[in-house]
Amino acid sequence: MEKVKVTLTRSPIARSAKFRRVLDSLGLSRIGKSKVYNVNPSLLGMLNKVQHIVKVERDV
């Protein structure tokens, strides 16, 4: 199964509450924090929503 590493690179300050809930569900609370996930459709949807403030590395 393919895995991705997601790292928060920019601050969620001044973003909508819905946007911050997506980051909370990803477990990204601080800049520089990273998590590794198995790829699935719901994860890809969340990453699409926050793509401009996270860095995604494939095949970790």
C-alpha cells in the first residue's frame, strides 16, 4: 500500500474553521509537524483542500 508523509509548512491562522478542522483531523497542529498515512480517497480529498500549506512526500 502506498504511503505519504504530510508536513505542515504554513500557519492555519486566518483560515476558516472548516479548514482548521481538516488540519486537526490530519493531526497537524504545529508548523513542521509530520505524519505518515496510507493513501485512500478520503485522505486525498483532505490533502486537496489544504494543498497550499502542506508538503506531501510520496513513497515514504
